[in-house]
Amino acid sequence: MTEILPLLGRTKPLFTEDIAAYDIALCDIIANSRFLVLGGAGSIGQAVCKEIFRRQPKKLHVVDLSENNLVELVRDIRSAFGYINGDFQTFALDIGSVEYDAFIAADGNFDYVLNLSALKHVRSEKDPYTLMRMIDVNVFNTDKTIAQSVAKGAKKYFCVSTDKAANPVNMMGASKRIMEMFLMRRSKDIAISTARFANVAFSDGSLLHGFNQRIQKRQPIVAPNDVKRYFVTPQESGELCLMSCIFGDNRDIFFPKLSEALHLISFADIAVKYLHQAGYEPYLCANEAQARELAKTLPGQGKWPCLFTASDTTGEKDFEEFYTVNEVLDMARFENLGVIKNEARYQPELLELFEQEINRMKQARAWTRPQLVELFHKLIPDFNHKETGKYLDGKM
């Protein structure tokens, strides 16, 4: 198994001090509470579920669209932690479905609702149809499940945002920024907190997870050499979400502090460390064709073909940031967690316009990507969308 922390240039987990300082309170609250985790079988969702489960909750229900990932979650939890006295169940449901609504109507009694579901890939903006689904998942399903939580008397709602929501340059980040606007409107009715955080190393579908797939399939390792990112481990992502959910005040956005413990590292640098850890020497190739051809022979010689190139695809941000200059920060409460403090500021007429325009497009069964980009600009006037005409699906 890949040792993640050395790949990230770190020697210990990021939130050790904060978890230790608050763990007694965490255990007490969780042991006396009922939890619903939406999108709980994804990488972050599984990490959150394990953090909750091992602290013996009264009730933990997990909903996810992926039946297979739910099976793995249960196997993982049973193998790692065993059993609890509380009510632990999983449900293979689509949050946007009538079946999910029936589930909530029948038994929607939870103290904490955590929504980890999201379309998270920048590549999801390449076509207007996937882009519309991203809007549904990231914005409207969130709004819907908050309303249901309010109706059922939940005390707290948490949903995950992204660092890409701060000064967004892609539609995924912008959709999460718009989601945060909808949260401000709902925060009048229920306490809501969220989190913006870095790339989750080796999460499903991530480039680093792809390294594992390439090794298994004996294919080249490909990575940008000019893109640097902050990374957290899956466990750290679960801890960050749980801390925000339990201890965040209404409208708080938690994020990892930028420090020596969390630093920028390029995908290419991680690829080199990854291969060394796997026992291979990276071999730099000139193009895709050469890399594919050498994948047939080099691994047998203890080398692995790599293609490291400059990034030129739509929506790639040059750098990552967790907050903007206009946001108010609390950097004193936690050791390695920062908090953005928010007032309930939003423009109701813009949110209503967004809802109306999206509904109109859906009813017409016709819309274009430029129309959606233009609508996003109405809600985020300084949205600096980086359009290059090239997308990740057009590369190896």
C-alpha cells in the first residue's frame, strides 16, 4: 500500500493537535447523536463515516448512488472497527430521486446531516449536459436536502465546498461558490457549516488514484509538471469535515492552515516519489506514443515510462487559495484549522434568477455551455473563467 505522507513531504498527520484537543468532546457528542451522511461512499464520505463510526454514534445512516462503493464501505468498517450498539445502515439511493424523498419522509430523524456528494472534476464542464448535472448535484440537491433537514428538525447541516470556490476560474469551483450563496440563504433556518480544502490524495478519480490504476494496467504515468497543489490525506479530509460539522458556528467555512505542514507540491514531483516508493526509476518520454510503446518493456527493467508536460486545459487554476482578501478569518481557535466567518449576505434576486433560468432551460430540454457560463457570470461578476478550448478528456 502506498505510504501517503512521505509522498506529500510530511511526517505526521496535519490535524493531530486539534483532534487531540477536541476528541473527548467529539466522542461525547457523537455518542449521543444521530447522523446522516450523503455521498458517504466516496473517498471523503468514507473517511467521514469511519471517523463517526469509530466514536460509537447512536445512529449512522449512509446514502450514496454507488452500490459497489457502499459494499466496500461496509467491508472496510467491519474489518477495521467491527460493530457498534447504534443503528448503522447504508442505502443505495440517488439524492435527487423520489425514492430518497420517501426515505426521508419515512425516517428522516437526524441531528447532523453531512452532504459529501459532489461532481468534483474540472473535466465535468466539457459538455453542457454533464455541466447541468453538476449544477443539480452541487447546488440544487444541496438546497433540497437542507430544506428537508429543516423540516425534520435537524440541528446542523454540513456540506463540503472546495478551495476552487475562492476566486473560481472553472465551472466546478464556481458551482460551489454559488452553492455557498444558497447556503447563506438557508442559514436563516438551520445552522450550516462547510469546508474548503485541498486535493485529497489518492481519492477516487484523482490523478494520484490514477497512478495506482496505471501501475496495475502497466500503462504510462502522465502528469503536469507546472501545476502545484496542496494535498490532504483521506483521513485528514474526514477529520476536517467532522470538526467543521460538530464545532463550526453557523455559516463558518473551515480550511487547512497554510503552513510548513501543508505545502505546495507538483503532480510530477509526487509521481517521481510514487514510482521510487513502488521500486521503479522514472523514465522521461518525449510524447504519448513513445510512452505507450515503452510501457511494454521498461517495467521489466525496473523503469517506468513518464510523460510530464505543461498544463493547457480549460479551468486549471495557476495556484490554490482557501479564502479571499475580503473574507474575515479566525486563525486563533485551532492549531491547524482556519475558519472563515460569514454574515448572512446574499442577493435573493440573483438566487431566484438562477433558479428560474435553470428551470427554464430544463423545461425547454435545450441549453448550451455558453448560456450556463453567462448565467454563472451574473451571480459571480468577477468570475475569471479560463477557457482554452482544450479539456482533460483529450489527453492521455
